[in-house]
Amino acid sequence: MPKKEKAVKQKDTKEVKKQKKANKKRGGGLNTSYLTKMGAHNLVANRSMSFSSISVLSACLLLIGMSLIIIMNIQNLVQDVEKQNVIIAFVEDGADDASVAKVGADLRAIPDVIGVEFVSKEAGYEEQLRDFGVERDLFDGVIENPLPDSYRISVSNLENFKSTLEQIKAIENVSAVRESQDVVNQITTMQKSITGICVILVAVLGIVSMFIVSNTIKITMVSRKIDIQVMKSVGATSLFICWPFMIEGLIIGLISGLISLIITIAVVYFEGGAMTSLLEMFGSKAIALTEYLPVLAVAYIVSGVVISSVGSLVSIRKYLKREGSEASELV
Amino acid sequence: MIEFKNVKMRYKTNGAVALDDVSVRIDDGEFVFIVGASGAGKSSFLNVIMGQEKVDAGIVRVGPYTLNTIKRRQLPYLRRMLGIVFQDFRLIPKMTVYDNIAFALRVIGMGEKKITKRVRYVLKLVDLSNKANSFPHQLSQGERQRVAIARALINNPGVIIADEPTGNLDPVLSGEIMSLFDKINALGATVVVVTHDLELVHQFDHRIVTIENGKILSDIPARNAGELVFKSEPETVQEDVSLASVQEEDVEVSEEEIISTEEEETENA
Ligand SMILES: Nc1ncnc2c1ncn2[C@@H]1O[C@H](COP(=O)(O)OP(=O)(O)O)[C@@H](O)[C@H]1O
Ligand SMILES: [Mg+2]
């Protein structure tokens, strides 16, 4: 008996192949242009659903995009701060040239130190006077240059700032160190928390919008459920039934991506000043929109399309799977 | 060939037993009436044939497929062999009459030009040429029924299964539709007509299977069935004018296509 069943099964698959071949002979495969038109038509026919899907998806994409812009700017800010000479090490006054050179070499040997620049007594003094806006001649002979030789040090990995600082202080002939640890601390904690919040926000929004889009599409399923059952009963394949839904999802995603992009450009263009002044407080500046516009455009459109296509597939899947009385039970 | 062997089917949703130990065999080219009271299990019998409901016991074979083990992705191909007229018509409300009928051809990937030709032809057959652009809700019950019939015929299927196809038609139209089925049967297709209209059944000399409470009560072959009943001049109905005029014009195309479909099917057998 089991042997016989097996034989029947094998015959079946051969028959199916022949049938598929016969179907091809009759007219060919999928009428994609018809199905695509049908998807676009459904989009218009269910316009209130399309409208709410697009609104929700645009809002979510917008928040995702803004989060990404904030993350990028903070990353940029941190890099800027790293680039600045945040530590100045003063050499013991009266140290000989060899000792001064040795301090430079010792500094370069510290792992997180990425740049060391020597500033002579004279140069440092001149610079400081210039900063105060006074002519040197005015003070010449009146006050003696109070500054020792110094090194300007740039460091990377701000999270290790404290230990790097200790290492610098420990070098022989370093008399004093000027640093801006408070600023560094502020920036690193800010970076960590904002990046964390944004990443969570992006993930949550992605899932939430997928859920909402799939639910919005599900609302129209009450009427489409009947259509799907009819389509199946006249021999439509799952791909044939899915295609218009995929097109619908694709167009919704595309439109939402474009809307978000336009709003983002407008916001950055008109309201970008706030961010710029905030960043300027830390001696950085906002990344120019043009720098990340292509990436943002691709990100918006790709995530819009993926979110809404997956959303519509999720909502149609079970209607494809169930047959007859089981399908009519679905809500 | 459609074959049921000791089939039992109950709806999982409410536990209603719809078919109970049903064994029946319908050979290629046969014309069979399935009769029985409302709730007897006639529609359920069709639901099993088209693979919409799974059976709980027994074996079901339809053409090359064994439905007990059929895979979900094979179902569309099973259904394309069958032209089904559903009791509730199953038309898509948003689609025009034309699109509803054309849909069955788009599903198999036929080109639009061929589709237009075929749809025009079957619309004439069911006398609905002037309703091509109407939507189902704009039609009478009888017109909807004829759309459902047109869609079942459009694909030149080897098997026609009609669930109460004349339930909403007046006697003249019923007769026309039945003789249309007769004609298609004469061209080689298997025809299964479900009905509770015994008067209509008795106008023809075909095999009659009676179902009651999900069981086969009787199965009377054609000649006996004819002897059992009083024949009420089926000839006059078949000679109806409107149908004859349509066939004269277009029947060549249809016969050719039916025959070519046949060849494919025998190739498969
Ligand atoms: N979709 C369904 N879900 C549950 N029970 C059903 C369903 N369709 C039919 N039934 C039950 O199955 C039995 C047979 O029904 P059906 O096959 O529709 O009868 P008929 O077509 O002969 O009038 C009835 O008892 C009916 O209540
Ligand atoms: Mg019924």
C-alpha cells in the first residue's frame, strides 16, 4: 500500500510539469503588466487606506531619518573634538633642549596620542597676545614672557581620555597640563546616550510602522478576502494574487520615502540653524545636507519600500494559505 | 476522471458531516446530474473535487491528481482543468462582467487579444453581450448566474462542474443553458450538473446520482434514467433560435479550441 502511494505521487509531479508546459503553450507565464496595472488601480480604489498608510509610513520614516541625521552629526562632532588640540602639556621651565625633545618623544609613545605639535615659548607667547588683540611691542621689555615651552597634543578614543591624561602627567619634565576634560566628558556621555536613544528609536519605529502598515492593509482585507478566494478558485497562483499587493506596497513605500525626503530637506534648510548653533558651542559645525543627501534618499526609499512590502505580504499571507471554510473563518 | 472511494468529510469549523462514505466514479466524457435536497452535501461534493476542502477519510482522484496528497502549489493547476459554476457565483464585485470572465484567462497568462475574442464569444453564448461593462451588482440574479457560467466555459476546460446553474433562470433560459452543456459534453467534455430541479433533470437522458444526508442514495445510469422518467420534448428546447444563431457564427473557433485542449489532456493522461 505505501509503495503504491509513492508511485502515485511521482506520477503527479510529472503530470504537473506537463500541465505547466501546456499552460505555457497556451499563452505564457505571468501577465505582469496587467497585474501591475491592477496593483496601481487597487491603490486608487482604496485611496483612504493608501492615504493612511502613506501618512503613517512617512511620519515614521521622517523620525528615522532625523534620528540618523542627529547620530551622524554627533559622530562628526566627536571627531572634530578629537581633532582639536584638547591637551596642552607645559615643559618644566629651564629644561634643556634634549629634555624638551625627550618629552616630545615620550608623548608620541602613548598609544592614544595621535598628534603632537611643539610650541616654543616665543611662539606660544605671541599667539596668546594675538588672541588678546594686543601688539607685542607694547609689552616688550615691560613684562617678561611668562610661558614655558609646550606641546599641543591631540588624542583619539575620548573614552580613554582620563588614563591618557595620567600617562601624560607622568612624563618627566612635564610641569603642568591644561585640558578640557569637562567638555570631553560631556560630549562622550551625550554621544552615548543620544546614539543609544536614536538606535532604539529607529528599531522601534521600523517595527511599529511595519505593524501599522500591515494593519491598515488588513482593514481592506475584509472585502479583498472574497476576491482572493475567487481568484484561487479559478486557478490563480499565489504569485499572481500577491503581485498587485506587492506593487501597492512598493508604490506606498516609494511615495512615503519621497515625502519624507522632501520634508527632511525643508526642515534642515529652514530649521537647521538650531543644530548648527548647538554644535558651534562645541567648536564643531553641522554636516552639510548635500554630503548625506544621496545616502538619505536611498535609505528613505529602500526602507519605505521594504517596510510597506513586508507589511502587505504579512497581511495577505494567511489568506493565501487557507482554503474554503477555513478561509471564510478569517477576519 | 473523478473518483471518490469511501470518502468522509466534515467541516472542521462546526463539525458538520457533509459527506459520509461516498464512493462514486465519473469517467471522462460523462454527463452526470447530482440531485438531492438542500443540505444534502451536493456543494460539499464539489468543494472536495476542487480541492477546497480536505477529506477526513477515503481517497479522491481528479484527473492526474490525488487530492489526499496534493500540494498547495498544485491546486491552481487542478482548478484550471475544471470549469466551475459556483452556487453563489463567486464574481469579483469590483470587476466588470468582461473582467470577471477575462480573469480566468489572465490567470493562465493568455494574451489580451485572444482574451477579447474568447470573452466576446462566450458572452454571446450566454446572451450577455450588452452587459460586458456592467458590474455584478448592476445585474439580476439570472444575469449573474450566466456570467458565472460564461467564466466556467471560457477556458475550454475538460470538466464542467455546475452547482445549481439554473437556479435563478426562467425555464426557457434553463433549457438553453442545459442544452449548451449538452453540446459541450458532445464535444468531449465531462459535465457534472448539481441541481434540485427534478423536472429539468427528467428532460434529459443522463446519469443521475442522488445524495441524501451526505450519502449516495442512488446512482442511476443514463438509459435507465431516461426510461424512469417522462421525457418532455427536449428537442424543441435545443433548437432555440438565439443559441443556434450564435453557434452558426462562432462555433468553428470554439470547436477547434476545445479539440486542441482535448489533445493536451489526452497527452497528459
Ligand atoms: N462552509 C461550511 N462550513 C460548515 N458547514 C458547512 C459549510 N458548507 C456546508 N456546510 C454544512 O454541510 C452540509 C452540506 O451542505 P451543502 O454541501 O452546502 O449542501 P447542498 O449543497 O446539498 O445544499 C450541511 O449540513 C451544511 O450545513
Ligand atoms: Mg449547495
